[in-house]
Amino acid sequence: MLTLAQPYALLFALLVPLALVVRRVRRGAAAAVVADLGPALAAGAPSALAWLPMLCRLCGIAALALAAAGPALREETATYAGRGIDVMLAIDLSESMAAMDMTEGERTVTRLEAVAQAAKLFAAARPGDRIGLVAFGSRAYVVMPPSADRQALDRALADLSVGAAGRRTAMGDAVALAVKRLTDAPGLAKIVVVFGDGRSNAGELRPETAALAAADRGVTVLAVGVGGDAPAPFLVNHPLLGQEIVREAAPVDTAALAALASGTGGALFRAEDAAGLSQAIDAVLARAQSDMVRVPGRRDIELAPLAAALAVCLLLAWAALGPVRSPRWP
């Protein structure tokens, strides 16, 4: 929204057309004594360049009046007050997450794509809280530490790909790494949300050991079992036939996920399809209570310096073009 600190300064710009009207009236009276305008018309109309000094002067005066009015663009902003909570999302990148048994609207997507979108919705519903990301396959690594930067998190989630961390699943290492990042977190609560199928077959730590470490440090683990138990469709590249859809078993180890979560006072939420994933996110949000309060604010982008600079440029152009023959107003 455009605002003006001194709107009455714009009245100065009205003096320009007023002066031109007075000038025209005076010259009209003087021209009344001319009996024959033929010689004047024969001299030809002024060129376009001849009008340039006049245009620069008028626009320069208008820009000067605008600068004096103090224009600014006002943007509504918001900050968040409170201790908040600290969350680490741990997302499985193993082969099972390529199963195409999820939907997004009318489009079939992989489990990883559905989880990435659900994680974005979760983060958007927790503005002000600090959220980080751990990805895991055969190994686990920190994608980003806990942060309130939602754009950075969205970019990190969009860059995740199946198999980027290996084909197997080091779920215990992922939880332990997330817990380590939350050890000194300042929030009211410290939560790890694990998205995966629960089958841990790689890494140095067992999920049970990671759960004990989380409980010792006051970290709650919430697990979301992604996918159904029936054979799921996978898009594979056949050496002779090219891309084709095959169905393979990709069951969810709910017992392992439940044991991981319950050891820290957390819970397991099952997401067999898109609707189940949405319900699981709602349940996680209900468990991850925060004290963050939105504080409305505003930010003004001053435009007066820009208008003043434009006025100076136009008036300097008028002065430089002074030698150009200007047309006379009738």
C-alpha cells in the first residue's frame, strides 16, 4: 500500500498546470491582434525534440512535489514471540520411499514426494518455531539445523531424492543425529518426527539405543509409518523394455516404529495413504504444542529518495536541453 507522510505537499504540483493556464490566457490575448496566421503556420510545427525540455521541466517539478510528500510502500509484517519448540524432521530416503502408493490431488506420487509436501504443511503451521531436517538411507546426515527459515526448509525438502543416502535404512543413526542437534535447544519441547517404513537394516546404532538416548535428553520421538502393507507400484528402468511399473512388497514395520516412539513418551501414527498422512500430520501438530504468539507489525519502504533523484535528473536534463528551441504555447 502506498502512503504519503505529507500529502498536502502534492498541492505544489497543482501550481504547474495553473501557471500554464495563466500563460496560455495571456498569450491568447496577445495573439488576438494577429490578423493572418498563415506565415506562422508556414514556419512548420515544432519538432518532437523541441518539446523535450518542456516535458522534462514539468515531470521534474511533479517528481519534486512527490518527493516532498514523502511516499512509502507499506508492507504488513509479523514477528513471533515466545520460547517455541525445536523440531527435527527425520525423513527416510531408502528404496521403499520410491513406492508410488500416495496421491497428491489427482496425481499419483511417491511416498517421499508425499512426505516432503506434508512436512512443508507441518512447518507452515508452526511459524516461529525452529525446525531442522535429517535425511537417512544407508547413512544419516543433517540437511539443515533447527531454524525458523521456512524458505530454506522448503528448498531442502524439494531437493530430497530416493537413494541419495544409500539404498538401505539407518534409522537409529538418524534419530541419534537428530537428538544430538536438539540437546542444547532452548525451546519448551524437543521433538523428533520420523517419516519412514520403520525397517532399520544399516547404521551403527539400533533404534532402541537411539530411543534411550533421546529419553535421557528429554527428546520426544513421534513416528509416522508411511505406506501400506500391500504390494506397492514402483517405476523401474528395464534394460530392454525401458520404464515400466512393477509391484513389490514394501511393508511398514509398525512394531519397530511403535517401540522407537513409546520409549521416549511419543506415539506412532500410521499413514497408509494421502488421507492417512494428512491425519498423521494433524496428530503430530496436536502433540507439538507451542507458545509462539503472532505479533503484527509493518515495514515502510521509503520512496522519497527515489522520487527526489528522479526530479534532479529531469531538471538537470531540462537545463542541459536549454539551447534547444522550445515551442511556444498558444
